[in-house]
Amino acid sequence: MNITEKDLYKYVFYNSELPENKRDFINNNLDKYSDALDLLKEIESNLESDVSSVIMDRILGLIEAQNPRVEFVLKPLKFQNCQDHFMLAADSATIECDNITQTFVDSGNNFLIKVVSVENENKLYVFPRKKSVNVDLSLTIYPSNEKHLIDKSSSSYILVNKQKIDKIVITQ
């Protein structure tokens, strides 16, 4: 009979899912499969024990070392006013408008964020320079230190409470 690693795995972890003829064959040939079964049983017992915080921190450090976080600091883009004369809207010398827009860019022009402030909320539109960003992005809005996550599969639109925004940090 042909016994695979998957069969041995099922024998240890999901014994009831293993066909009876294979289970009987393994039971009759325990000495032949003892090394693999001992290893799988040890793994099973370790799965039930808690991993210490020291080991978890060490694993997290190794993961972060392999995937370093990249931060992009976006600051408001200043536009020069090219208007050299007054333009009136209808009969009013001033326009009362609550809609305000701001544009934020990072020094390397990797991201552009357009902030549209309307009524009691800010709508943030995130535009990456590269067409496809394959990772989740974390946005931190300053000075409020408010954090948001943009899922790689979602749109690049975020709704936040209306606030003054000095800078935005994107962590990739």
C-alpha cells in the first residue's frame, strides 16, 4: 500500500478522516513510520503549548527585518496665486464656500493625496505613482495622529473627521 506524508499527517492530526484501510496499515507498520510519526506528534504537542513573548518578539523582529517598512511623508503642496485681477461671482465680492481642497505630495513624488473638506468631513483620495500597489498602506494624519488602513484590494478613498491636516505619513 502507498502511504504518503499527507496520510501520516492525517493519521496524527485528523485520524477520523483517514480511510480505515490506511489507518490499519499504519497501525500494523508503526516501526516503519516511527520517525515521521514521532515528529508529527511532537509538532502536535507543541501546537498546544503557549509560545513565550520573547520568542514571539524575536519572530516579529525577523519578519520586520525581511520586510522593512517604508515611510513616505507627504506635506501640503503650495500653489502660487497667478491671479492678478479680481473676479466676482454673481453679485458678491466674496464667495462663501465650505469646500476646501489640499494636495499633499512626498519628496520623491511616490504618492499624491487630495483632501477635499466638505461640511463636517474630509475625503482623502490616495493616488500612488505606481499603478499597482500590492501591499496594504497605513496612513497617519498629523497633528491628530489618526491612523487609517487602505486595503490593497479596496479603493483609495478614506473618510475622516474634519480637521486641519499638517502632514500625512504613509507606511508601506
